[in-house]
Amino acid sequence: MTDTRPATDYAMLRRQLTALLDTRDWVTNTSQMAAFIFQQIPDLNWAGFYLQREAHVLRLGPFQGQPACNPIGFDEGVCGSAARTRQTQRVEDVHAFPGHIACDAASRSELVIPLIKNDRLWGVLDLDSPLPGRFTVEDQKGIEALCQVLIEQTDLPDGQ
Ligand code: SME
């Protein structure tokens, strides 16, 4: 990663996102959040959602960036690993991740956060960067906190 990028103010982003997500509608809120993250967090080439609309399959949801792979099984890629394990996947070098799915050849590092509400895995948030090692532990914590805003402020029904 670069040493020159100023630290992202995740506390401020959390306040802004809390105000931005002013409906309970999942289509609106995930669309707004994908655009917000893509605009506000530097050095990303893709930001968006994959949703579990049927068991153990991730379907492409609202996103910013190049058209992307769809669908992704729970046994596939970084997104599938996040969905299967329900653990955030912070991948410093996607080329070293077995089974990584390269939607955009420019991607070098990736952060995938599972979205869990009432013990149900609703989907994942996927961020890609063209920079190796783009995502620090601080980025992970900050973006996980943004995901909590989405989960708390959105109705995430089954099978949507
Ligand atoms: N790289 C992901 C696939 C989704 S794209 O990055 C948008 C993966 O390996 O699951």
C-alpha cells in the first residue's frame, strides 16, 4: 500500500452513512452504500454486494465498478469463503488466494465482509483494490462498522 494516503476517517463515514440510509428499503440502501463507499474510500476498483437469495448461492447485487461474476457458490472465491465461514476475508494478495475469482484483472487485494442479521447470512460486501495490501486491520474494522449501520437500518428479508 502507499504511505502517502491520509488515514480514512471511518467515524465520520459512519455518521454520514447513518444519515444517508434514510429508508428501510434494501435495494435503495445497498445501492446508496455501494456508491458511497466507492466514492469515499480511496483506491478501490470495485465495491458492491453479493446476496444469498437462494441457499448457498451468492447473486450479484448493487455495485460500482466493472460488470462482475455471477453467481458465486459458497465453495468459490473469496466471497464464497466469507459466506461459508461467516468470517471477514482480508486478502493482501489475491493472486496467492487459492480459488480467487478474477472479475477484474486489475484487482490485487480484497476485503469481503459477511452480512449477518438474526443469525442469517444475508450476503456479503466485497471491496477490491488495484493496490496490493490495500486493506489494513483498521480498514477492516471501519468497514465492518459501516456494515453494521446497513444491517441495523435496513429490512433484509429472506429470499430477496
Ligand atoms: N474476487 C471475488 C469475486 C467477485 S469480484 O471481485 C467483484 C472472489 O474471489 O470471490
